[in-house]
Amino acid sequence: MAVNLSAIRDLLLPGLRGVEGKYAQIPTQWDKVFETTNSNMALERTAEMRFLGLAQLKTEGGAVQFDNNAGERFIYNQEHIEIGLGYAITRKAIDDNLYKTQFAPTNLGLVESFAQTKEIYGANLLNTATTYNSAISGDGVALCSTAHPIDGATFANRPSTDVDLNEATLLNAMISIRQNFKDVAGLKVFARGRKLVIPPTLEPIASRLTKTELRPGTADNDVNAIHTTSGGLPEGYLVMDFLTSNYAWFLLTNIKGLVHMKRVPYEMDMQVDFTTDNLLVKGYERYSFGYYNPRALWGSFPTS
């Protein structure tokens, strides 16, 4: 049913002090987590390849060892979704509304609706990071797992036992990223934590951990090792309002792998229906959030 006179009955008469209902929107957060690329296909696929392993010791007069195991290992799929929303408003509701500048029939908040929807879909990749999604495929385990397969071994981008955010666990995560992240052939990669991503409930802890010069939570005169261990966290922390857990926390690394692919950018259209004279307004967008390298993220998922 279209927005009609009964839906805006108080806007038909003079005397209202004002019209309220629109609020300042949360600044964009997803773009601080995901790289953005354009897409020209319905389904985008990224291949993770295996390159050469370690060089081998050669004996005098002996043959050089050959490593012929290079090649494709994992395929990560990313299929775009369609996002749409619209509304209809009657001609009488448009004509008789005395407060068009404050309740504009052509601007009832589509932009804000689409923006917040995108935040939810972006955060959802982190919210579901412990659940394997067969549509993505990839290496056959969840985005955050203790057993990402590589040739002859595994690597982890979450702790074996999920831990709360504190000084020791954050330092352990930063060191783990540096020590344990390997490529498919088993060679160590240059991986460092760069940004802490947290829900609003953990902001006080994150602030104490990352913004104090001395060791947080003690009377000691020690330096805060978080600033220097494994290169520190050069981008500090980010609070994401749409993370669903009050306790889960994440580290973004310097390795690319979390991606927002833009297939059709946001567009808005409107027209007047010939038979009803209703104004029809709609928005449309097509995109996807996904990943192609689990080394881009480290996560811990305590439940309390």
C-alpha cells in the first residue's frame, strides 16, 4: 500500500513546529576493512597457487632436486547479490503535504537504508567467520580456522582456544601472525597485524591497550610492547557497530584478501504510475563481500 494521506495526517495542517525522524548516520566502516574492486561478471573466481618450496641441499656431483609441485590449489568464489528497496506515495499525499522540505516525497531515506544494509553485509563476513561456506569453496575450511591446509601441513588464523582481548592475547596474536603464516608451499610470508577490529563493548579495552605509552593495567614502568612487537599495530583499532558478538575480536593483516566487489553501483530511479498517479521511487545495487586469502584476517571468538 502506498504512503497516503492517513500516513501523514499531521503534515496536512499548519502549526507543526517541525518534522523529526532522520538522524545522523554512522560513518562508513566496511571500507576500512575491505578493499574495493569493480566487477564485470556475475561470479568472480580467484585462484590460490602453489609456488616453489625451500631450496634443497646438493651434494658434490649429485643431482639438483626438482620441485614440480607448483600449480593451482584453491579456488575462491564470490557471487554478487542484488539489493533493492522502493516505496510508493500517492499524489494527494504529495500535493497536500505542507512540509515537503522536511518530509520530501522523493527522499525518504533510500540512501541511508542502502548504506546501512551494506554495513550489515560487510560485517556479516566477520560474524560468520567460523562457519564454512561451501559457496565460497576455497581451502575447504572456514575463514577463521585452526587448520587451513597447505602442502603437507596447516596454518591457523585463530587460537586453538578462543581467548578474550587483553594484553597477553593481543601480543600472542601479533606474534602468531608473524611466526605461523605460510604460503601453500610452506614458506613463511611477510605477515604482520595492522589493525584491531572490535565490537563497541571492547573499545575501552582496545583504547587502553593501544593508546598508552607504558604497559597497560600495571604499575610497572615497562614500555607498552604492543606498539613495537612485530611492527606494532600501525592503524590502531576500528570499532564496527554491526559485529554481533560482544566478545569476538579480529586483527587485519598487511596481506590483502578481504574484498568488496562492486558489480552495479547504487542507483535510484523514480516515475509516476500512469494509472494511479502514485510516485514510485526505488533504489538498486549489486555487490558482494567475500575473501580470497584467509591470511588477511586473524580472529578470536570467545563467548563470554
